[in-house]
Amino acid sequence: MGLGETLRNAMESLRKATVFDKAVIKEAVKEIQRALIAADVEVKLVLELSKKIEKEATREKLPSGLSRREHVIKAAYDSLVELLGGLGKKAPEKPKRILLVGLFGAGKTTSVAKLAKYYMKRGMKAGVIAADTYRPAAIEQLEQLSGKVKIPFFGIRGEKKAAKVIEKALREMRGFDVLIADSAGRNAFDKDLVKEIKEINKALKPDEKWLVIGADIGQLAKKQAEAFHKAVGVNGVIITRIDGSAKGGGALSACRVANCPVYFLGTGEKLDDLQLFDAQRYLSRIMGYGDLQALLEKAKEITAEEELSPEELLKGEFNLDVFYKQLRATRKMGPLTKVAEMLGLKMQLPKEMLEMTEEKLDSFKVIMDSMTKEEKLNPDVMSRSRIQRIAKGSGTSEKQVRELLKAYKQMDSVFRKFRKLDEKALQKKGGLDMQKLAQMFGRKKKKKFKIR
Ligand SMILES: Nc1nc2c(ncn2[C@@H]2O[C@H](COP(=O)(O)OP(=O)(O)O)[C@@H](O)[C@H]2O)c(=O)[nH]1
Ligand SMILES: [Mg+2]
């Protein structure tokens, strides 16, 4: 599974969870962690991101207009965008001289031609300079690539000094809007390479010095960006082969940390396979969402699950719908035992209810899907024939339907006791406080966790 797919799964589990609580968020965060680490994102960054999401998830006050679910999805999405490069600097629209640097095989020569085509398409007069004098075949490679799309090319066969080539090119290629120079790589970053780039740099005086790296180097991109930056003042990055590598996320986040803006992504071998980099667009593309807005819209669709506050639960109508939601919440948070204990009601709580299995809950859900609204809101109308109909409609047995109804009744009577206690407390004044009781009901003080 690629990065996009795993991240998407994590978002989907946030989006689709029936009960939206801490356990769901924790699980989703774990999934995001796994996805990022598999993409070679530095562990430290992954942990920072997880903390950020969890912090936002437990925030007391939410920005207006968002449910907690939407807020968490947005927070996760935004932190991912930030991790992969933020809404940082965009590639310059009208560069004058670009020098590409990088190690062997990074994709420099290919990218020189791609860039020339890119700027030509935008109405600029672009030319390329073959300043890789280290590898004899490099000149031919660039000539061939640029010849395909009639990009003006300059190179001197047999010339060993790259700076000489540049000087001559600058004299010959006047009147160009943008000149893009290739340079030689090495197997590793070394003095020899730095010396050569410095000479080219002096001759060309480029306004843009971009480092080309293959996505497959993952988080090593940080070291490389820093080294090249220190040596020759790199001010932008092109990440190539993002199409074939699972480590694109690692390379992108590493450049972010190194403070090197990623301007372009190489997405294939053809000259048109070059994309302006935008973290948000990149993320929405790999995750297969139109954009964040589309994702939030989808989250809204399933926000049908109403908010269930403990206050309402204790004060309000208790019915099968509330029962089902409470069962799920209880299972995840286990708070009912505590409240019951405090009220001396623990013994009266049916044990099976606290030990309800996921399968049983699922079967309850299926059964309730076959009930009418009236039956759910007012289970007293239940009759033999209705039970038969529900069992048939839900593909369960009458016994299972009765089991659900029995559990509901037990719970209902427990809640009646809660309410009575509270009324008495109110009469006494200063006795049991509904607010306090509610807070204890599965939520830590003040940290109210709405279930939407
Ligand atoms: N799939 C893919 N291949 C690429 C991309 N960019 C470059 N390549 C290939 O990577 C290899 C090395 O590219 P080259 O430009 O010669 O690298 P250089 O040594 O840095 O000049 C070539 O086979 C290119 O076709 C890319 O974005 N995607
Ligand atoms: Mg090359």
C-alpha cells in the first residue's frame, strides 16, 4: 500500500467511526504513524505530528462551525500538509538563470530539459547549457532531449572546464528569458564536486540554484540539502522519480526540515512529467480526495450520529437509539461502572451489559435498523408480531430481538434510578449535582468529549 492509500484509510476510519472518541482517534493516529514511517519520514517528525493531532483532538473549544470529528480530520490533514512542505514558497514564475546541481543519476539532465519545456510553455524564451563536462555522454544526452522539443541548446564537445562552457554560452545566448544549466554529479558529495560547482556558480551567477534529488533517497534528502546549501547556497529542490518511489513522503518532509522549498516534482521520464509542487495538492492527489473541503463534506454526511451529552442522557428521554449509542460509548470508555459505583448502584447494573461484545453490538445495530422510528423512540409499543417482523427483516431470530429488548429494559431501569436520585438531591439542594454526575459519566472534568 502506498502512502496515499494508508493515509486515506486513516482518514476514513476517523470519518466513518460510529462513535467518535479517543480510542478511534488513537487508532487513526497510529495508522498515520505507520504510513509515514513506511514512507521514510523521520520518527521524530512523526511523533511531533501525532502529538499535534492528539492535542487538537482533545481541545476544549472548537473553532466555530466544525464538529469535533471535522475538526480532527482537518487538523490531521493540515498537519500532513505542513509536514510535507506547508503552503510554502512556490517556484519563481520568471527566473533568469537556473543552475541544477546534485549527485549522479539524481535526474539533473532530464530536469534541465523538463524545465526548459515548462518555461517555454509559459511563453518564455528558454535555453539549456550542457555544463556537465565530467561525463562525455552528458552533452549528447541533453542535446538529444532538448532537440526533441526544439529547445535551444549550447555545449562544447571536448571542453573539460565547465566554467568555460558557461562563459561561452552566456556570450552566445543573449536575449533569452531563462537559461538553465546542467552540471556534473558525483557518486557522493565531495570536495571535487563542490569546487566545480563553485566555479560554475561564479561564471553563471544564477539567481536560482536548485538541488535535484531522487525521491528514493527518502529522509537522506535532509543531509544532502544541507550539505549542498552550505557549499553553494541551494535555494530550491526538485524531487524526481516521485512516480516510482514509496519514499516520497520522507524526501518531502526532509526538505521541509532543511528549510529548502521543493519547487517541482519529477513524475516520469517524459519531458512533460514535471509538476509544480504544492503540498496540499500533492496530498489530496495521493489520497484521492478532491481537496480538504471535499473530505470535510464527506465527514458531514455521517455526522448524522447525533451528539449525545451525558446531561441529555440523564435528563432526557431514554430510548433504544440512545441505548445503542450509550452502549458503544460505555464499551469504549467504561465509565458506567464508575458512576454506578459512586451511586451505590453497581450491583444493579447487568454485568452482561458492560461486557457486551462488538459482535453483539453489531447485531443490535442490525436489529435496530429494521425497527421503525416509533419503535426506537418508544419501545413500549413492541408486540409479538412486531418482534417477528423485526427478526425477519433483520435476518436475526426472535430470541435475539428479545435479548436486545431485555438489555434495554435493564438499562432503562438503571437510568430511572439515576434520575430519581438526582431529583432527591435537587430537593435537598447542594446534594448530588447533575453537572458533576454528568461529568463523571465517562468524561474527565471539563474535558467534555462530544460524540457526533
Ligand atoms: N521515472 C522517472 N525517471 C526519471 C525522472 N527523472 C529522471 N529520471 C530517469 O532517471 C535517470 C537519471 O536521470 P539523469 O537526468 O540522467 O540524471 P543525472 O545524472 O542527475 O543527470 C534517467 O534514466 C531518467 O530517465 C522522473 O521524474 N521519473
Ligand atoms: Mg546528467
